[in-house]
Amino acid sequence: MTKAARTVFLCQQCGGQSPKWLGRCPDCGQWNTLVEMSQAAAHQEKAVGTAKEMSQISSADFPRTVSPFAEFDRVLGGGIVPGSLILVGGDPGIGKSTLLLQITAMLAQKLGKVLYVSGEESEQQIKLRATRLGIQGQGLYLFSETDLDSIMGQLQSLSPRLAVVDSIQAVYLPELASPAGSLSQVKECTMRLMRWAKSSNTPLVLIGHVTKEGSIAGPHSLEHIVDVVLYLEGEQFSSYRLLRGVKNRFGSTNEVGIFEMRDAGMVEVSNPSQAFVMERSREAIGSVIVPALEGTRPLLVEIQALTSPTTFSQARRTANGLDFNRLLLVAAVLSKRLRLMLGNQDIIANVVGGLKVNEPAADLGLALAILSSLKNRWVKPDLVALGEIGLSGELRAVNQIDKRLAEIAKLGFKGCILPASARGKVAPPAGLELLFAATVSEAAVLAFPNEPRTVPEPADLD
């Protein structure tokens, strides 16, 4: 027997509950985040299913659905799993709706009925965007609604092969007193949509807003409910978009998909390494190519550095696309081990194309870019640098060198500086010369043309 509903106050930040209203949440300490909501004191007992032995459960009836974008499937782990709940987040205007509208339109021609629910745009507005993207829309059904009861009715009656809800923060349940987008609304709406997706074995994609802190708006528990969490990232003035997996119950979270936003919508970047280095000048000062690893995919990226005399009492360090702490480490090693005067130099480091490189394998490339800018000398144009720098100035080995070298050779580079510890452990691809260095000082000699191949003293670099 169900008891009467009771009133509780729920924190919109952490989900903590309080029996009465408080100005400050006792759990997370945030102010003015408690809102009133009705909650059933007890629930009716429901019949439960029967447990099954895992060896008797077959997965043959759950083939992945391959989307028209191989980059999208790469991040998902090979395709869309039936009954999965996928959450896609990203900054406003980054291209979430455009990407999913293209995917749903193409899958509708392949699978049959696909439902696209929009709580922020009318059917006519979506049709205008589809016309601009060249989408006809056969098999793609549009439904502009924010009431979840009406949305669930459409899902039940239409029985689509795939559904998209844009966005989960715009959907609400009338029986809940809190406004749309609040913690209770987002969580309860997601739970109901999840139950429908699991019971019908229909994949469901939710689009989520991103706060100014960079996280998906709503409770963190929302990311625990869904099966897959994807973020669409990109710089404001860059046409490239990166689809990055944060959570994936059906595959790796180390993969990344790369797209380019054009007038005709999202387009896959088939050769991202070439796209990121194609505009680089062969004799650019303060520029070095580094084979970074995004998941299992090697990408050649251009790391730039600029040094200039500071006008302040303390020199500044700025890192865009690089770990700020790695920049401080590399600058300290160069100052100490190569006795370079960096204390009076502002250092600005940047990764071209809006990419983010956080792995230590980019240390050597960053160090050579700083040295190139400081000495106003260009690094050999066909040379790539790879290696982690230790505090003693030594170069340490990095993982998956073979994949990185294959990508380097494919784009026509002639040489690669590697840590000396990798000597004899890797076979160079055809046309690629491997140069080994034990320290950053030795690497500096190999990187700059017309320099003797010996360990340099600081004066030798002048």
C-alpha cells in the first residue's frame, strides 16, 4: 500500500536531501540550491524478474548498428549498441544538433523509423537546418515537445529504431513541482527514458547542455545513469571538432573522433595529421611537429612556442592546449640543465588546431620549440621530436612508438628524434631516419641544422 507523498528539499548541485529548506546545502556547501519537491514515502512492491546464469545469456541478438560516420563509431567502440543510452554534451553552438541530425537522417534511410525530439526548436526550424544540410528526411520523424508524457507516448506509438532527445534539460514531468532543467526533473526524466530504452532495446541519444565550468548541466548522477558520455569539443574560431569519450560501458574511453564544421554540416576528417600540419611553414621559428597519441590513434600536431623579454617583474608562462605544469617543468629543465636565461622571458606555448596534448611524450617537442624561439633558429623542417623529459634533462621512452613512426613516415617526414633507450627496440619505416638522444642537450644538437653532433655547451647554441 502506498503512503501519502511527503515534501523534501533537494539540492540542485549535489542531490542531497533535507527535510526543511536551508539557505546553504549541508552536503556540498552551495547557497540557494535547495528546491522543494514531492516524493513518495514508500513505493508499491512490484514483481521482479528471474535471475539468469550468464553462460545461458546470448549476445547474438545485440549487434551494433554502424552509423554513417566512422569517426562516431570509433568513439562508441564500433557502433551503437541496442538499448544503450548515450549522452552527448558540448558548448552552445559547437554542432551537437547538427551532427546528430545528420546521423539520424542517414540512419533513417538504413534502419527505418527514427524519431528526433526537440524541446528547443520547432519542426519548421529543424526543417530549415535540414534543408541547408541537404537532408531530405525520409523515415526521420520530428516532434517538438517538452512534456515527457507526450514524448513517451510518441515513443510507444511510433516504435522507432533510434531516438534523439534534444535536450534533456528542456524536458519536464508535469507531476514534479521543480522547473525544467532542475536536478529532480533531469534525473527522473532520464530514468524514465532509460527504462524505455532498455525494455525496447532501442538506442536513445540525449543531448545535454554544458555549464561554464565545462561539465554537463544537471546532477553528476546523470552521467552515472547513462551508458555512454561523449563531449563535442572545439575552439571558438576553429572549424575542427573533437568528439571525445568520457564514459563508455561498451568500449574504450581513449578514442577520439575528429570532424570539421563546414557549410554542409559536419564532415569527417579522414587524415587528421595532414590537416593539422598542412599550413605549417617549413622553416618556422619556434615550431616543432610531435606525434601525439589520441587513444590508439597517432596524430601529428604542431607545437609552437614564443619567447619574448618580459615587461613585468615576474616572467609569465601561458599554455594553450598543453598541460601548464608540463610547460613549467620543461622551462625549469632548460634553465637548469642547458643554463638558458629564461627567467626574464615570457613563454607562450600553443598547440595548433585547437587540440589538447597532455601526454609527457610531447615534452621534447615543446623544449625544442622554446629553444628555437629563444635562439631564433628553425628546427629541421622534416624532423619530428618525441620523448619525455626528466628533471635531470634525460629523455625517457614513450609507449606505442611503432604506431607513431608509421604515421610520421606516411606524411613524408624524413627524421625523428627518439630517446636513446629506444635504440634497437624499434624498426624504422622506409625512408625515415631515427636519431637517438640520451638528453635534451643531445636532442638540441640533432634538431638544429649546421650544428656539430656533440653534446653542446650553452655557448655552442649561441
